[in-house]
Amino acid sequence: MATDTLTKDPGGSAVLRRVLLDNGALSALVLLVAAMSLLSGDFLTTGNLLNVGVQAAVTAILAFGVTFVIVAAGIDLSVGSVAALSATVLAWSATSQGLPVWIAVLLAVATGIACGLVSGALVSFGKLPPFIATLAMLSVGRGLALVISQGSPIPIPDSMSGLGDTIGGWLPIPVLVMIGMGLITAGVLGRTYAGRAMYAIGGNEEAARLSGIRVTRQKLVIYALSGGFAAVAGIVLASRLSSAQPQAAVGYELDAIAAVVIGGASLSGGVGKASGTLIGALILAVLRNGLNLLEVSPFWQQVVIGVVIALAVLLDTVRRRAGAGPGAPGAAAGGSGGGRKKAVNAGKFALAAVVVAAIAFGASVWRSGSSGGTSTKVGLSVSTLNNPFFVQLKAGAQEEAKRAGVSLTVTDAQNDASQQANQIQNFTSQNMKSIIINPVDSDAAGPSVRAAGKAGIPVLAADRGVNKAKIATLVASDNITGGKLAAKTLAERLGKKGTILVLQGTPGTSASRERGKGFTEGLKAYPDIKVVGKQTADFDRAKGLDVTTNLLQGHPGIDGIFAENDEMALGAVKALGSKAGKSVDVVGFDGTPDGLKAVENGTLAATVAQQPKELGRMVVRNAVKAAKGQKIDGTVKVPVKVVTAK
């Protein structure tokens, strides 16, 4: 994707035209920005463009590291897990162990490099395919992050939180770090022996070996670089969220690979540039940001991103078939010859399709939860819409918004604290009159909520609180009382004695913390009931099934199970099989339709029923009041009650 030198045409416009034509990804980015600017008046503002840069930073830094691997015809699936592990090591060593911050940072970077060296050794000496070696490291890295953190987020020192802030109140530090890492990547690829070796190995590994390149040693260097860059990305991500999340960056390796390929690199190796990778990361960030601003349904957003990635890989395939084979850095250049011209033309068609897809979705796709034509705009960021409770919360919120005549934009954070921070930033750029957040993590939500508060936008929390940030109100079920009711109900079902298991929700969330606290306090009245096993299942039914199955291996004779939500309870019921409701009593929490049906059928002993629809209605009602400057209570509790078969 390098450009030809123009010696005859002195016109600046001609140079710009040639640059755009010879750099397909750059052309796509320019057209995409133009399209989003026309479709949304909030897009082309200084604040929002800086948001795009911040939102692209972590993916771009990860992608720079992956660029080294892909240029050398490898793959690295572990970078997301390595980023989370490195951030966890940083927070743990600085907070729990009391080490100076600079030493903690060095340990975090060393952790990433060590993970990369292990992957490189498995590939070089163990002769494992890169896919398998890095897939193994993906699991190991994530597991170690959970072991070190015990499954809970760890706050990072205030001095490190500053890395996620701005300079002069407007220039984001993550953007500067991204640019710096991009320059390092460009320097390594274009001006070092290691960079030339990467292109040679990716072009033809055997030829590189015969030419005197120590391929084994170079692969160690390549994967070590990828791990080191992942560590830097993890540090930046933790700084943005003011905490190290052991479950952070899940799936980010796929975004990183997509950014590299969209930027023009070949999965066959030998082709790739730092500038292309940066453009690829920006394209993904612009798409997500623009689609959020256009209020496109979060489900359709996933479709759009998938289409873009598929087209990028298709472009790579067409380009290689047309004769743009892998080679040295210059192999990505426009060049001359029929095969090269065909490749360029194929690129134009594919990139045009990307832009047309974005414009079509932005202009015509149904906009999630928008009432349209109203003056009051409210944003709602839900932690996940892959949970019946939050689907009902969303439905209640939309019903109240329609009744009140306000425009409600709903986004799905997909249980990703970083993605939710991006969504709150986007709401701030749109000048929402008020913002509602159902936090993925109470600590990680703090920085973005504080930023919205500085912009003068009231923020309300739904179901879960926000730590270290001022909110207008918290609208939530009385989780502590609900936990006590669950303990009393289960104890009476068991005759006030027996052994039980506890399935905990997502670590760090106020809902899990309060329900667990209430249950523990309620259980103190029943000393003959013993908790013999306690594990996190992240409010997820599948995880509830797996965790219960595993716990039953060590505790086959348990008498009861308390799950902090109905989804995990239903997973436990599935794991128990015929024992559920007969020899083992299971108590859930939420009162979802599936949970109530299980109570009616007798497989679930009871559920502490919340009113998610009413919660959604109440939080929107209060958001409208906050938007109008009316006084609202600091805490609004939605009543809960125990539901049994009777």
C-alpha cells in the first residue's frame, strides 16, 4: 500500500487523488468519515473525533503487535488475554504488594513479553501451529489473570489513572500512546533487521532460512514484541477504567486481527504496514462510534462490523489471486502490471461496498428505541441484552419513553466495561439531556460517568451503582433485603440445617455484592446451614450449568443452592437433573419469565422476584425529571418479593 512517487504532476490535488486511490483502506476511511458526517450532525465535532481516537487506541496498540506476527505469516490469538493479565499484574503489584508504580509498570510489560516468548517458543521449538500455541496462551493468560485477582477487579493507583485522562483538558493521552506505538511499529518494520526478517519469513520461510536468517530466533522476537504491545494496551485500558479487569479485552484479539487485515496486510504473510493497521483500527472505531450516534440497533451493529471484516478478508483473497503476492514492504505498493491493476480495481470495489453498507445501515436500519422528532434525548447503556432481566428492563424503559414523548437511545455493552465507557462517551458527544447506565462494572464505569458530569449531563444508575462518581440517583431493587429473603426461604425449605452451594454474579457489580451480602447476613440466623462451595458464574446460565456441575463433583451430597440471579439458578437446575426440586432446593433471584415458569414447574424452589419492567419505567421517569432540572431522590428502591409455587 505504499504510493508511487509523482515526478511529473506538481498539483497537490493530483497527489491526494493518487494517495487515496493507491491506499484503499485510507480511501474507505475518508469516505466513511464523510458519510457519517452527513448522516449525523454530532459526528464531525472535535470532541467526538477525539472520542474516536480514544476508542481506537487499545485496539490499534494490540493490532500493531499483531502486525509483526501476521507479516511473518503467523497469528496471535492471545493478545486480549495477555493485555488483561498484564493489567492485573500492574494493579496487583502496585496495590496489593505496595511496589512503586514504575516497577509495577515494568513488571506488567515484562509479563506481556514473557507470554509472547512462551508462545514464540511453542511455535519455534515445539513446532506447534501458531493458532494452537496462541490459543493455549489465550486460556493460560486469562486463567492467570483470574487467579491473581480472585475474579474481582483491582483498582489501580491514581497516578496510573492519569494515563487515561487528557493533557490540557482536551488531548487524550491514550491517543498519544497509540501514535507513539505506531511510530515504533513503523520503525521496526521499515528500519531494522528484525523488520526485514519478518517480511522475508512471511514471504518464504524456507528461502529466509537459506539466506542466513535465524528464523527460530526471529520468531521469538516477533511474538515477544506482540506480547509487549499487548501489555501496553492492557495498561492503557486499565487506566481508562481506573481498574484492572480480569475479564477485560475478551474478543479484542479478533478486532486486532481485523484491523490488520482491513489495513491491507495479507494473512499469508509478507505484506503489512503500521499505517495500514492504524487506518484499519480507525475504520472499526468510526463504524462503532457512527452507528451509535445514528442510534442503530446494537444487534445490527454486530452485523455491520462482521460484514466489514468479511469484505476485508475477501479483498485479501482477491488481491492475492490477482497477482499481488506477498513480498517485502514494497510488495504492498501500487506498482505496474496487469495483476497489480486488477488488485487495485478489486480493492476499489470492495471498499466501495464497505462504505455503501455503512451508509445503507446508517440511513435506513431501524433505530433502537428511538421515538424520533422529540426534543428530549436520553441515552441508556445496558450491560448486556443477552439476559432476560435486562431485556425486560429495556422494554419497560422504552414503554415509559414512548409514554413521556422522549427519544430513548439504547446500547448494548455486551458485558464489556471498555465498550460501555465508549458508549457513555458517545452519549456525551450527542449532548444527551440525561444518561442512564446499567454498569458492567461499578468501578470501571466511574471515569466515563465523571466525564459526563463535567459536561453538565446528569447520569442515573439502573440496578447497579457507580463507584467514585457522582450520579443523580440509583434506581435499583432492594438487593440486600432480597438476599436476606433468599436466605430465609432456602433455610426454611431445608429445615434450618444442611449444606449449600452459592453461585455468585459478575465480580465488582453492586448487584452481586449486595445480594451476596444480604444472603450472608440472612444466613447468620441459621448456624446449622453451611456454605461448602462458592463460585462466580457471571450471571450466565451456561456458566451456571458448568460451575454447578464442577462443584457437584466435590460436593455430591449438597442440600440446596442459592444463585444470585435466575439465569445461574436455571443452569444449576440443569446440572442437578432429576434432583432439582426433589433432593436439592434451588433459590434464584430476579423473577424472570423463565425463572417463574421453573418455580411453577417445581424445579426451582423459589425466586426473589424483582420488577425489571417497573425498574426500567422508573429510571426513565427520573431521567426525564433530571433532564428538566427537577429534584429527584438520591436512591429509588424497587420492592422485591419471594415467589414460590404456592
